[in-house]
Amino acid sequence: MKIGKHSERDPLKDEQYTPKWIFDHMGIQFDLDVAAPTGGAPHVPARRYYTEGDDGLTQPWDGLIFMNPPYSQAKPWVEKFMRHGNGIALLPFSKSQWFWELWEKASGVSAILGDVKFETPTEKTNKIFMQVALFAMGEQAKEILTNANISRVR
């Protein structure tokens, strides 16, 4: 089993695009979206992106990255995110060990209150049952979250 390949996941469950309003609040452009759908994610302000075919886990990450990974396979993505140390990730609250490691190592965390309506490949919205948060790695990313004023950053 190659953990990096998206084929190990349920594509219908994992194809949930970050809502546009989150990027509107942040008001910045990322260097790289590391887990984008084919053709790039709608409205993610990133200069470059890796798709499923690129296998973002095996590619080099550089600059300020954005990550909304497949939640069914979050652990390897979170591990690489922590090693990279420069970016913002949208992830669910979890009882998994990776969550607590990220909670301790993140430069900042901004919980998103209420139901988040993700977009789907069919351009419909879909509420997920999990609470989510934005995690910042690095001081630049923490400042972006603080200025976004989505919720208090710890």
C-alpha cells in the first residue's frame, strides 16, 4: 500500500473543497496548494498546485503552502506539513495521534465555529459532520490566521 496515492481513499468522501469565504478572510496568495483536485481547486489563491496525479506527498513542497488533504488519509499529509513548517492547513478535529502532535507543534490554531459547508465537485455544498480548524505552521502563517479574524488564534 502506497500511502501517498489517493487511490487508497474514498474519492466521494474526500472531495470536499475549502469554502471561498475562508480565503476571502485570509486575503493572501499561497505559493502552493499541495492537495488540489484535477485542474486546481476552485478559488484557492495559489500560484501552483499538486493534484492527485502529481501525488503531492512525494513532491517537494516550497514556500507558503495551503493544505486541505484527504481526511481519510490525513496522517501522512499532517506529518509532511509539520516537517515543512510553513503554511496553513484545514483539518478536522480528531482523536488520532497526528491531531495531538499537530496541536502541540502548530504556531497557531483557529477553530471554525458552526457547520462548514464544503463545496463538492458538482458545485453543491456539503456539511461535514466534523468540526474543523485552520492550523498554522510558522510565524507568517500564524499572522495570516490572526489577521483573518475567523476566530481567536491560540
